[in-house]
Amino acid sequence: MTGAALEECNGIDDNCDGNIDEEIKTRSCYNGPREFKGKGECKEGTQLCKDGKWTACQGGDSRPSTEVCDNKDNDCNGLVDD
């Protein structure tokens, strides 16, 4: 279908194909400071499209925390156990 709208997680058949939110299943999420995203233990989580709404961020969304001696970069500054 030419010019059809892209699906959004909204409980509506945006692309008029008879299916609701079928192309939208998951998306990445991170609520911590951008400068730490993807560094050390600061990892993204996942949100699911359910009933036309995004669920809470799960399975990650780790933010900087106090560094502890555990062979991990807890404060997400690029250094392990500093």
C-alpha cells in the first residue's frame, strides 16, 4: 500500500491493513543520564507494546551506581573497580 502510515504503539490500525500495532513489538529504553548509556553496567532495557501502550522498562535500564569491588564498572565511567 503506497503512502500508508507507519504503525505506532497506540491501539490503532495506522497502516489500514486490518491489524493493530503488528509491526511494533519492542523498543529500547534507558532512563539514566545519556552520557553513561552503554558504558560499563549502564545498559538499555526493553519496553513491550501491549494494549496500545508501552510497558515499563524491563531487563536493563541500569544506571550509574556507587563503585564496588566486583570486577564491574558500576559507576559507568569506563573504569572497572576504580
